[in-house]
Amino acid sequence: MARIKVDSKIVKYNVAAEPQQGAPSSRSTTAAGDRDAETKVIRMHEKLERPEMLIGSTYKVKTPVSDHAMYVTINDIVLNEGTPHEQRRPFEIFINSKNLDHYQWIVALTRIMSAVFRKGGDVTFLVDELKAVFDPRGGYWQLGGKFMPSIIAELGHIVEKHLLHIGLLQPSGMSEEQQSFLEGKRAEFEARGGQQDAFAEQNFPEGAQLCAKCSTAATVMLDGCMTCLNCGYSKCG
């Protein structure tokens, strides 16, 4: 404690009143209010009970490796509805198909994914994990020239599409300037014409090759450099 030296004569003094015990200051009151509001926010966790009704979306998957289509249903739960903290989160997933060859792994996969959804936290990592699965027998081509390495990878694309729809993932597409530039280059390339090959599709110019980034047959030679008309990837940087 610092020592204070008094040079003049003391003629008057007052005793400082201590604050009353239990009377909170304005700062502490504000902090307590913020903590109370934070504790009332419902977050996703595994003990959260399933409501009677959930919002769901169903996606149809028809692959050339199966005679029957798969129907993927993802049900969402709405947390803190009607408040500034309202959020829509995936709660469960179901896959239905007439093809019983994949019944065991479909049931196991849906149960595991539903458990991950209900666990809470960041569930977007499932997209990259599923899209990285390759079928040792080979993949297949979708309509539009997009290559799918496996049925599981296509399931990852469906989950990604759903997470983008509910706002858990943000789109990482090209800007309007890049899109307009590629559209102009695409028109220029189509005007010149190209050599048809095995990857030619109606959605992209004839002669387009497979893109190493987005796995779409949309890579053409532009200004002396191979450029993808779908995602903008270029080997020239």
C-alpha cells in the first residue's frame, strides 16, 4: 500500500460509505443478464428429445450401377424457434430403396450419421468424409458430365446440398465477374467448335475434358491454358 504524506493541517474528515451488501452494480447486472440469456439458448446435443414433428427433405438418387433408385430423407429440428438464436439443424437421415443388396450398410450408415447429427457441434465434416469414398470397382458418370467415385460419395453431395439449403454451409462458388467471364469464353469456344470425345456432354462444349478439381467434363483450352467452365479451375493459376 502506497504511503501518502500530508503537509497541511487536517481540519475536517469524512468516512466513505461502503456499498450495501447484495446491491449489484449496473455492470454486473448487465453481465448477469447476458449470462441468463445465454443459458436459455438451446443447443444441439445427444440428449435432446425428438419432437413429434420434424421438417424433412427427400432427395432421389438414380445411379447407373443399380436398377432401383434410392430416396434419401433428411429431417431437421428447429432450435430456439422465434428468437434471434433460431437455427435449423439436421436431426436424422433415412435411405429407402427396393434394392436389398446394400441393406446392411445402408442401415448402419444412416444410424451412424443420425447419431453424429444429434451429437451436435460441427457436422459439416461428414461431407468431405463421404465424398472421399471410392468404389474399387469404379465410379460412374452423372447426367451433365459429373463423375461420382461411389454411391457413398453421391450421398456426400446430397448431404452437402442439404446443409447448403438450411444454411449450415456457405456456398463457395464463383463470383458474378468470374461467371460472366467463363460464359463469354465458353461461347467463344463453342463458336470455334471442338473435337468430340468420350467426355462430351450436352451441358458443356464438345471436346471438354475431365476437371481435376470438380470431376466434371468441362475443361477446355482457353488462351493457351486448360480452364474448367464449371468451377473455374485452371492449371495456370
